[in-house]
Amino acid sequence: MPSLTITFATPADIPAIIDIHNATWNNTYNTILSQDQIEYMSKKFYSEAALATSMNEEGHQFLILCSDGSPSGFASFSELKPAYFKLHKLYVLPTCQGTGAGKCLITAVENYVKEKGALKICLNVNRYNNARHFYEKMAYRIVREEDIPVGPYWMNDFVLEKALL
């Protein structure tokens, strides 16, 4: 069993977040999205500038998960309205999936937002992304479908919520 640690990310961690993104996105989305859409969305959401804006201007907090001291996953989240948070991103390297790393990371997010007064947390997941099953095992429930335009493309998602009691 690997040794897992989680810390809050700073702008200095952006290169590690980009590396994790690069190692996970093609594997996750290559059968769901076109290569052009993957590249477009990667530039839009995972460039150094986009991640810095998320951290510094949009109020997204990032956690970095390390497995045996090596960055292996990340999550980002923010408060949308009082007592209601959103998990924006959660990715774990393919080599760490199935080891409990994702559960450790999402539990850390949930515990932190509960300390901040959250009663509910939501997230979006692509309707064809197998991660949906992970979220459902973690007690998230589909509340609606949502189609979001991103440039010339669409994100076809489920919105899931979990009560944090």
C-alpha cells in the first residue's frame, strides 16, 4: 500500500498539476471526446495561466495528493454559495487508480468543506466517463444533466450532489 499525503497546492505546484493532467486526460477522454476537443479544453483549463487564474482570481482551492512522495493526483473546489461547494476537478494518475488514492483525495475535500460549513457538495462528470461510478460509490447522486458550451464544443455532463451531514 503506498503512503498517501495530501497538501494544499500553491502556484508553485502548477507544473505538477499540469503533469498529472497530461498523464490522465488522454487516457480518460480519448474514447469520449475528439482529439481536437481534448487539446482545446486542455489549453483552456490546464494552461499555467488558466490554473493560476483559478487559484488566484476564481477562489478555487487545490489539493495535491502524493503517493510515496510523488505528485499523483489533485482536486480543486470552491464555494458556490453559502454551505454549497463544488468539486471542479479530481484526477489521479492511472497507475494510482484503484489504490484508494481517489477516495483519500475526495474524502479530504469533503472533510475540509464540512469544516467550512458545507451542507452539500456538487460536481460535474461527463456522461460517458467511468469516473461516474466512483462518485456514485462515494454517495454522490445524479440530480440532472447539463450541456455546457466550451468554445466550439460541448461538455455533456451529469451533475451529481452529496449531502454532507
